[in-house]
Amino acid sequence: MGWRTVVVRNHSKLSYRNNHLLYQSAERSEQIHLSEIDSLILETTNISITTMLLKCLVDWKIAVIFCDEKALPIAGLTPFCARYDSSLALRQQLSWAQERKEAAWIAILKQKISNQSSFLLKAGYQEAAANVKQYQEVLTTNDVTNCEAHAARMYFATLYGNQFSRQLNNDLNAALNFGYSLILSLFAREIAVCGCALQLGLQHSNQFNPYNLASDLMEPFRVLIDVIVFANKEESFCLLKPKLLSVFEETYLYNGQQCYLTNIVREYVRNFIKFLNGVEENIPIFTYEF
């Protein structure tokens, strides 16, 4: 698995040559060995890419993110079968016990709300942090009281003001959406590698969302993007967007060790699948240390 995040922003051609990604533009050409690449982000629609390269990117399990004309992520490259026993993994997924799915979802929400509360505390909003934390303590099965939404509303209002809404078309939301899409792509790749169907989520069940399971498992990790966006909230989206890529370069504490995000997501997803399959009894925890 590679370590580099490659971003292509200019009119260019991408092709394959001897286990290398070959980049060619009017100004220059460059080769990068596929073993070095973890993620490839195509930020413009003005890129030509060969099918041979796409096939090799899948073989090397490289996360590929396609952006629209506004440089916003709109899709990812996900293999149909990323492991030799994918049909067995899919049968196991279809037989996940309801009680395990419910326990997993409650654990995910508790992690998410706990990380939101910790961030608010770090940012100096002690009262709001305590109020958000209370929602974690009263979570019930399937979150029938909608604690997650109440906590999120208070969380974003504290950070960006009472007039802020995640539905607004502004630079803050553009940055949040871009950052969340980066994390979603990592989870989508690892879930595919585990042989599970991305469409079948624990709680997310939107028929138009091809990444429901990834949307579920990534929830506690959203705070990593929130931290970057809040620190640069006065900047335009164009200036803020490159800083979001630092999420791939930083290390985070996980299970007592400093790890890159791609490695954390890989272990987190695999352990979560093991729990849902009944192989492990412990649910993995990601707590962001401020």
C-alpha cells in the first residue's frame, strides 16, 4: 500500500507504463510507481486517462476520486470484486445479526458525538462541549430520539454561528463536503477490499447512495475535517481545499500508536467487519486526541 496522495489539477493525459503512472501535460511529463500511490485525486474534468491505467489502479487498490467542473468530488473507482472470496463475504454481510448491527451503530454514534464534544472543548466552548456530550449519554437503540441530529445542530451552530446550516451553498460547506468525500473514499476502498457491498449500510439506507456502509463507518472520523476547516474558516474554498489534503499526511493516535489515516481506516474497517461477522467481540474505537 502506498503513502502518496497524487492530485492532478491541469489538462493532462494519464497512462500506464511498466507499473508506473505516466503523467503528461504540455509543460512536462512525470512517472510515479504505482506502489507509492495511496490515493489519486482528479480535480478537473480536462484529463484523459487510459483504461489500462484504470485497471492497474484497481489492481493496486489505489483510491481514485473523480471531481466535477467545480473540483468537487462526485465519484470514486471501486472494484466489483476486491478479494478472492467476495461471494462468501457478501453472504456473511447479508446474515449480520440485527443486534450486532444495532450495537455497532450506537458505538459509532457515541464515538462521533464524543469526538465532537472533545473538539468543542479544545476550541474553548466548554458549555457547548458539555451539552453535546449529554446526547452521547442518552443514546438509545437506532437513535429513536434523534440525538445525533440534535448534537450536530448544536455542534455546527457553536463553531459557525446560529445562522449556519449544512444545506447552505457556501465556502464552509464546500470545504466540509470535499473533506468528507476524501475520507469516504478511504472507507469505500477498505470495505470493498473486505468483500462487502457498499450499498448495504447499518443505518444509512438511501437508495441513491452507493456508499451507505462507508457513510456509516466514517462518522467518527468527520472531526478530522472539522478541525482543518474551523482553523481556516475565514479562507475561501480555493485556498482551504489544498489544506484538507493534509489529512493524509498527518499521523493520529490509534491503539496506542501514531499512524497515518489510511492505515487507521484499514484496521478500523477490518475489525468492524470481524465484529459484525461474529469473529470479534470488541467494537473498534477511534477517539481523536486533541
